Amino acid sequence: MVSIDFAESHNIRVQRLNELNTALMEAKTKRIEKENLYRELKRISDQPEMIESMPAVVANPLIQQLKAEYIKIKADYSKLSQRYGPEHPKMIRLRSEIKELKAKIASEVKKIARSIETEYRVAKKQEEALNKALEEEKKKALALSEKEIQYNVLKREVEINRALYESLLKRAKETNITEDLQVSNVSIVDPARIPDVPFKPKKGLNILLATIVGLTMGIGLAFFLEYLDDTIKTPEEVERYLKIPFLGYIGRVIIAKDNPYNPDLVVLKEPKSHIAEMLRNIRTNILFSTSNFPRKAILVTSSTQGEGKTFLTINLAISLAQMGKRVVVVDTDLRKPRIHPIFGLKKHPGLTDVLTGNHSLESVIQDTKLENLKIIPCGTIPPDPAELLSSEVMKGLIDKLKEQFNFALFDSPPVMSVTDPTILANLADGVIIVIKGGETPRPPIQRTLQQLSELDTKVLGVVLNGIDFQKGKYYYHYYYKYHYDYGYGEKEVKKGKNKKFSIKSALLPIFLIVGVTSLFLLGVFTFYHGKEKKSLGDTLSSEQVIETESPLVKTPFKVEKEALPKRKKTAQKKTPKNENYIIKTKNPQKKFIIYVASFKNKTLADALITTLKNKGYSAYGSWVHLPQGDDWIRVKIGPFFTKEEAEKIRNQIEKQEGISTRLVLKDTR
């Protein structure tokens, strides 16, 4: 077999390719230069004066000489014209020379133009030839690589065959030598014994291996599923991935079969439900986040459809109206309007009728059951919603609404579907983004924020909607239990067996995989060796399944929640000395405290405490460390000696500030 060195051939091909590539780049540069000159020449071909001013013409020595003679004769002609008439022989001769020089200059200019065109065509042909040569060289290099691959395959086969031949030859020689040797006598050293226990299957080892394999597969599957999940589910993920404030979250609403109300009016129909309390908490966060810079026109939008924009808009408006604010809700979803049927209002006339000039603003504002809440429906669905929303009439309409109302809330379509929300975001004072917790992926949300940031709009924050509290994977249970175990009277307080989130619910798939894998491997080994054929049904007959139901809220709107276990005593983190944050009150006789709100964001807590202090209330905050490692700030007022004194201050705060509070008994332990 002849050995071939492909390295040298590769080096030659690479060098040739580099040379051709360099030559092609130079030819392309030259062709572009000539092409630009040629195109400029064609553009001014009907302007001889412009052609003569081109650099290629001006730099020509013959043209320069002819122009010098032309200027000299022109000067002589001008000088003699002062002494002789136009018919004088000298004047006639000079005119003839001038005409002849002009003809020569024009002729030379045409030659130069033709030479420019010729140079361009030559440069183009040269570029094409070099490009063709480069492609041919690439094909040759590719063919050489394919031949090298074939050569390496054949070379490997030769080496394998040579090694096999040498092995067979060695064995043949060993066999010939063994035939000449005498066979020794065989003697029994240790007789065979019947074992006391079966050699196979090794049940303990099999179960141990199955347990290890099952745990590995279960844990790996759990991490893999978590890795594939790119949705937003917690406030930490909002701050980590989106870098914007978190305003609150709303639990999942399950509509009962006998529900007599529209679930979109939960704050109005069930003001004491947990969903309504969550919405009021969102309202409080929005009010304090915009306290320094009042924002009256607020747009509610999302990245995709079905995330709860209309639900949040309506209930936020009702919540604001209940605290005495004059609120108007504008249905700016000009493609799929939903607000007017929820309130049982007419669709016409509406927003589009005002924008087209068919009706006035006052004629389309419709009343609701709440005195301070007004509705502007969509109106006639237009063929060009974006043009109407971007008009000057829409801008003027928003200014009028801001003058007449404390808040104007705009319900818009998704940002990723149409361009209407981006137009409205540019006109509004602030934007609230609704995210379907655990369902909406991060990429469309991040794309939505990117579009809004390009418009330099103020994003007030994010609301997580549709949170499933029964899954219990995050700290929602602690927040949920802390806020709502107080209840609104004895009707809503449910004592009894609380279903809590435990490791069992999270590791159930892992143990299931471990058990199935163990039984499968044990059954396989038993069947293979003919020992203890036990069916899987007999094995599973002794197992028991215990099912528990988590209590639901007594309301037509069923809210999925899971009660928390009693909090264990955990070491509190050291809190820096701050007059806003204290642990206990020294006076044990003061037993009553007004609980205002809880914040994970210290800035919002400080703002609320400062506002309450400026109004004369003894407000302070205390840190709460939850078992899962989350830190919250509870804003409180007090303490007070008597319940009557605390109730008086509490009613005053709720009336003036519009904040839902609770009266609690101070822990004196």
C-alpha cells in the first residue's frame, strides 16, 4: 500500500485559495471604482461641460495642453477684437482656430469616455474570471477532502485486516506448539455443593439498584421539567428576568355551577372574598408607586391574549371607585371589546364614534351601579383602529378625561398581536402589564417590555394573574394564610385540618418511579430465574391511597388555595437600627395593633410608613422571616390600650386613605 501525504496538497490548495481570494477582492475593488466612474459618465453624458470637469478628463495631459492653447487663442481673440472688426482676416483665423481646438477637445473627451467604459468592462470580465477560478479551486479542494476521507477509510480497513491476520497467525503457531505437549492428569480439588440459598435473583441488590435508578430518574426528570419551564410564576422571577416592579398577584377563580354573578365583577359582588382583597392590595401598591408623580391615564395590557387584562381593568376601576375616586374605564380594544356586556351596557355610541366626530364625549359616557364609575364602550368596530387611536382627537380625548376624572383606565389588546397598545402606551401616563402566572413564557413578555421601553413609556409594574395556590411550590401559601386567616367575621374563618404543602406532594412522582422501577426489576429477575412469580397487581393490592381536599372559600367565586402549616419558630435575622422597624413594644399594657399591609419591597413599605407618620399616625414596620427563607415587611399602627381606641383610628384610616386594615391582638409573649 502506497502512503499518500495529503497535508502538502492541502497547504497548496489553501495557498492557492488565499491568492485567488486576494486577487478577487482587488479586482472587485477596481471594478467598483470603474463602475462608479462609468455610471457617473453615463449620468452626465448629455452635459459636455460636466464631462470635461471629470477627474479622468481634467488629469489628461493632452486635454490640458489643448485647453491651454484654447485659453491663449481666446485671449488673443479678445485682445484683437478691440482693434479689428469681426470680419478682419485675423479675427476670422482666430475663430477658426478656436473652433478647431473645441473640436479636438470634444474628440479627446469622447476618447477618454470610451476608454472609461472599456476599462469598466475589462475590470468586470476580470472579476468574473477570478470568481470562476475561485469556485473551481473550491471544488477541487472539496474533491480532495472527499478523496482523503475515502483514503483514510481504506487505510483503516487495511490496518484492521493486517492486525487480524497477525492474530490468526499467532494462534495457529500456538496451536501447533500445544499439539506437541503431553496432557496432564485432571484431579478433583473441591467437589460441588448444593447452595443453601438461591444464587439468583439477589433481591436486596436488585431493590437497592432499582431504588438508586428510580431516584436518579425521578430527580433528573424533576430538574428537567423545571428547566423546560420558562414561565413567570413568582415575584422573584419578575425582578430577576424582567427588572420591573411587582404590584401583586391574583388567585385563580373557579366559577361555581350555581354562580349568579359575572366573575369579572368579583370586587363589586363579593367585596369580602380573597380575590377582592388581592385586588385591593394591587390598588394600594399602584397608589403608593404613583404618589410622587400622579398618573391619571393608566393602560392595562399584556403580551398575549387571555391573561386577564379586562378582569384587572374592571376590578381595579371598581376598587378605586369604592374608595371615592372618580374613575372612567375606556374600552380601547377595538377588535374584540368585552367591557360593555360585562356591565350590561350598550355598545353604541362609544369611543370610535367620538374619534370619528359623530358624537360628543359626554354623550358616550355611560353610568354604572357605582356612582363614581363611568364606562366608555368601544362603539362601532372600525376598519382602521390604529389610525383612530394615533389621531390628535384621541390625544385630546385623554386630556379631557384626565381633567374630569381622577383615573382613566384603558383596556387594550395584547402588545404582541396588534400595534394598538404601543400607540396607547405613548399617550398614557403609565402601563400595567398582566402576566398569566405559570403559563406565559418569558420571551413574549421580554419582547413586550422591549417595545414599551423603546417608546420611553413608564411601566408601573407587573400583576401575576391566575396563580394556583394549591400547587404550593412557592411562598404564596404563607402570604395567603397570613393575609386571609383573619377573615371578615366568623363566617369566613375556617378552623380544622389544613392541607399544607409538603415534600410528599413534590416527591410523589419520584417515589412512584422508584416503586415501579423496583417492582419491574424484581419481577424481571424472578421470572427469568423461575423464582417467586408475583404479579404486579398482588404487589399493589396492599397499597393505600389517601386523598384530602383543600377547603374552598365560601363565595360564588371558588378560589384555589392551600392552607399552610403552623409556622415553626425560626431565628429572626438581625435588623438594622431604624426608627421605622421595631420588634416589640416595651409597654405590655398596649395590646391592640392595626395591621395595614405587607410588602416584599422595602421602598414601598418606607413610603407607606412615611406617609402615615406625616399624617400623625404611629406607624412602624417589622420584619417577618418565613420558613422558606422569604423576608416580608409588615406595616402596622399602634399599639393601643383599648379596642375602641384602635377601632376609631382604624375607621379613620380606611375612610381617609382607602386602605383595608385589620385589628389584631399584640403578641405579648
